[in-house]
Amino acid sequence: MDHVLVVTGGSRGIGAEVAQLGAARGYKVCVNYARNKKAAQAVVDSIRDAGGEAIMAHADVAEEADVKAMFRLVDQELGPVTALVNNAGIIDQSGKVATMTAERINRILAVNVTGSFICAREAARRMSTEHEGEGGAIVNVSSAAARLGSPNEFVDYAASKGAMDTFTIGLAKELAAEGIRVNAVRPGLIDTEIHAAAGDAERVERFRTAVPMQRVGTALEVAEAVLWLLSDSASYVTGSFVDVAGGR
């Protein structure tokens, strides 16, 4: 059976590393993107140049029609999905809850939470042994923020990741008897573009000393944890969390 991996938000950061490492480990990969087509194409080109097989798929994961179309494309171009990484997520400018609008909060929850639900639903329909699937694995990309709360910065983002943690536990129990494992990674202070997106490009340097290991993590280190959870080496692991946060 071909191993087919869908990576949401796969055009940059952790998602791009997961896509490229997954391809190196033998997966056919769908690189999802919402806006940056050029970056997604660069990831696909990198995979193909290395001898792998990859496609890109535009979809705003908060839009159900987009997600359904993406999975139909994967069915047609790569075959039934066997692995899903719910990595797509957004953040907004750093600030206190008192400054947050309902529009901002709803958008973050729509992408980070609802989007993950819809993608997992479409994957489960294809993977589940109850639907004549061959089983598979889902990894949700949560965050250490789910444990820490991110006060004075982005409590809304942290709350969305807390929801992802609960989602992981519930879905893992729901799908365990259907041949599908569901786990999550919780990255900590990782050197990606997300800090600049929150209006604080210097955040990684400012918080470095708060990490027990006294350094910032890399997207590749997170990707390694993701690929382990997807692999047969983690065959008896479900409903679990791997913190990739340097001890924080």
C-alpha cells in the first residue's frame, strides 16, 4: 500500500519540514497552502528534485468546501490518504485579551480548531477500517502555549491549541478500534515565521533564557517527532503528546 501524507499549512516552517522529511521517508505528499503558492511550489519542487512524489493543493482549512476538494484531489493524484498532519494554524498580533475582537478570535478558532476537525473527518472517512480503509495515523500540531496560556501575548491562540489537545484525546479514543492512531506534538520556542506574524520578530531571542535547554528549537526537530508518531515505530502510541519544547 502506498503511504500518502497530507500536510496542512505545508508551505513553510514546521509544515514544510514535515512535508520534505515525510517524502524522504517514502510518503507521497500533498503540500497544502492557503495563500503562498510560490512557497508551496518550492516545497513540492524540492521533494521532486530529491526523487519524491508531491503535489500542492490550495485550501483554506476553515472552509469545508476547500477541504473536501483537497482530499478529492489527493484521491485522484496520489491515492487514499494514510497520514494526516494538522499543522495549519494562524496567530495574530501580540496583545492582551482586553484588546481582542470577536472577529480575530473567531478566525483563529475557525482555522486552528474547526479546520483540524474537518481535515481529520475527511481523513478518517478514508482511513477507517469501518469504511473499508487500511488504517492510518493523524498528528495534530498543538503548542506548548496550550499548557502555558500565553498571557499578555495571545491567549486566544493558546486556547485554540488547548482545544487541539482535547480533540486529540477524544479522537484517538474514538478511532482506536478503526485502525487509526491520533497523537499530537507540542512545539515550544521554535525558530519559524510565526513570531514575526505576531508582530514580535525578536521574541525567540527574548525568551531563549526561559527555556531550560537555553536554546531555540528548529522546525526539523519538530518534524522528526511528527514522523516518528506517524511511523510504525509508534504503533502502540495513541492519544499521546510529544513536547518538543526544550524542557519548558
